[in-house]
Amino acid sequence: MNDPQRPVIPGFHPDPSICRVGDTYYLATSSFEYAPGVPVFRSTDLRSWEQIGNALDRPSQLDVSQAGPSGGVFAPTLRHHDGRFWMITTNWSDEGGQVLVHAEDPAGPWSDPVRIPSAVGIDPDLAWDDDGTCLMSYAGFGPQGGEGIVQSAIDPFTGEVLGERRWLWSGTGGKFPEGPHLYRVGDLWYLLVAEGGTERGHAVTIARGPSPRGPFESSPRNPVLTHRGTDLPVQNTGHADLVERPDGSWAIVYHGVRARGSSPEWHVLGRETFADEVIWEDGWPVPAGHIAPARPAETAVRQELTGQTLPPDWVAASRFPAEAVSREDAGWRVTAGGADPVFVGRRQEHLFAQVRARIVVEGTGGLSVRVDPRHALELEVADGAVEAVWAVGDVRHRLGRAELAGEADLELRMLPSQGHEFSTARGPDRVVAGVRLGDGFVPLGEVDGRYLSTEVAGGMTGRMVGLAATRGSVLVRSFEYLGSDDPAVVGGGPAAPVNWAAE
């Protein structure tokens, strides 16, 4: 099939930051209100990535209890210096400023954090000057006001700020200059930033100077990277990080979205991580070709819940999974607690997917696909019946109902949209919720995927699929995720050969 530009790390994995140690690359992304936070990935070729853990994997490192949708952890920076990995990020929800942890092994354990509350801003970066001084650059306000990139020297082991905050650069005029990354290349220092907002105007720009403190001059080639105003299948491209390969060549990772449907288009998976080759021309980096993911589009990726521990890509909203999930002989039990419903699950990582769960509910709960609690489609089980419940804003629509004889066999399907190219009825996909009764699938409701998109919901995350518990508990006997970028693999198209890959 046609294989347009596709992400190397699919699904809601924004704000990528990358470093290399020897022949191996490590990459971290944002996690917002979900815990554990800051997923960490490993690769040897920039095309195939494996999640090896989470940098903020326990409550002593991360408090997202007050983090509503798109609160919590903003953009991280991942670096390796003097034999140690460093990760710095912002927890926007606890007013504690920047969060800095370190580890000898990026798979963990990571240290308890030091906090830098006086550094008010987001998207911190770490770089080390020739004399060993650690420099933290971040998006904030300059001493005289104005939004842009500022910098302070810090002690990375204590978080102590050493000296006054200095102003570095405000970009090229786009809104929200943010996401700085500072590098030494040859005799010069380069400052890479994101600007233009993380919507269709997103872009990557760069400046260089004689020292990490500046002064910085803007590249005449700016923006380094943007897809704004183009018909490319990936939009909202920005928030990048550069990495040098062992052979001296370079690459760039960045996030973007796969918007679909009729104008103005909608994206549902969140901002995903992409990669491009880079060449240097006249002392400036220039993207020079897309790096394709190792798996072809028609690959079917399957994940089932097995074993005694949850996979590292399973997270909970505004809490850690261990606060609500326990392992029993019969399966996993998700227990409601407090006034807010519990959600635990994983990212939807493919354009098309099927999600199936066999559950026993003691109270109220079920299977859910969501951007946030106000933009979700849930198969809700209670009192011996299941209902398809669609939340859009403050309105909850009950689309269909079926009686149950025992345990519930629930299924969500994300299928291709229908209608001609310019039809206002053509969304990014169709989401069908139903139940398996006997040998057949019985749909209980269908929702236009635009109502489960970022353009409708707002915020900075993407679709998640998993289990919800509102009252009592949900015993999960089995859970299966099947995803592909080829609609024929998961339904909605002609039969096609299937390449299987288990996560």
C-alpha cells in the first residue's frame, strides 16, 4: 500500500528529546497527566524503538494527583554527561518548578528528583560548558519581561541556581518560543527552539553563537523545519532535538500529527515522534529526508495483558496504576476510588485499531477510548447491562444498551471514515462500540472520530484506550489491543496479508 510519512514512535509521544551513547540512542517524551511519567525508549538505528521504562516511575518522583487533562509533565530533555543520564522536565501541576533526575542506566532506577522552584517556565534543557558548568535553558520571561528562552547555571545534584538568569533568544517572531536545546558543534554553540504554537503554525528554528551564553544570530534558513501551509500528510511539526550518529552524520527527531478527514482535518492520536536525516550546509543543519519506521504500515501490532506486572506503556490518569490496579489469580482488578473515575490504559498508536476486553463488573465500569473524561466513548457496565455512553463536552449521550448474562465481552473499533473528500460528514475515522453476544459482534453505538480528536477536545495529549471504574471494581479477565495503519488489517477493507508483531 502507499506508505506516506509515518512516525518512528507512534501515538501520543510528543516533545521528543534524544541522546546517543556509543551505538545506542535513547529518547524521552512528554506524558502530561499520566503516570508513570516520561517514557524512555532505546534504539540502535533510529527506526525501531523499544520502551525500556519511565524516568518518573514512582510517587516520590511525580505527583499528578492535581493534574487535570494536559496538566502534569511537560517537555523533557534527556542527556548523557560524565557517565550519567540526566532528565529534566516541568511538572506544571504542583508548582514545584523544574524536576531533575539522574541514572546510571536509562532503564532505571532514576534518582529522586531535585526541584528548582525559582525557575518559572517550561521545557528545560541541560548543557555543559567547557569548564563543566551545567546550564539550564528554558522557556520563560527575561529580566525585563518578554517571552523567550532564558538560562541559568545550576548545580544538577542539588538544584541550586548559580548566578542570575540571562536572556538568550526569542526566536524569529512566532508565538510561544519554547522547547530549547543547546549544543556545541565544532567551535560554535547552536540553540534549537520551537515556535509558532503547537498547532498548524508549528516550526523549528535555530540560532548560533560563540558561547552557550550567546549572543545568538538567527539562521538565514529559518525555519529549519515546518510543514505549515503544505499538503504533506504530517502537520504541526516542531519541538525537535538533534543527534549525531557514530559515523559523524546527523539526524533530527520532532513531533507532528497525522491529521485526516475533510477540511479543516482532525488528529486523534496526539503528537507523535518522527525523524529525518540532517545534512549541514554553510554551518546550518538542514533536514534531508524522512527516516521510515522499521515496521511497514500493514503490520498488525498486538498487545495482550499477561504476566504479573503491567507493561511499561500502561499508565493511569492523575495517579499511578498501583493506586487502583491489583493482580489476582483471575485477572487484573481496577478499583474506583474517590470522586473521580479511575482510568488505566495505553495509547492508541495506530490509525485503525480494535480493542477488546472481557470483564466482570462489581459496580460501574468498563472499556473506554478517550482524549479526556469529557471527550470519550465508553462501554459502561452496571446492573447486568452494558451501555455505549458518548461524552462530548458536558453532554453524555447514551447510544445503545444490551443485557448481559454474565461477564461482558466488550469491543471498540476504530475504522476508516466514509464520504467524499470534501464532505463535511467525513471525519478522521469512525469509532464503533459494541459487545460480543454468542458468536457475533453487536454494535451499540458509533461516533464520528472528530469528537474524539484534539481539535475538538483541546489540550496536548491524544487518544488512550483502557479500563474505567466509576464505582466498585472491574475485574479484567483479558485485554487485547490490535492496531495497524492499514485498514484492511483491522477491518473496513479487503483482506490483506498480515505481518504480526507482538509488543
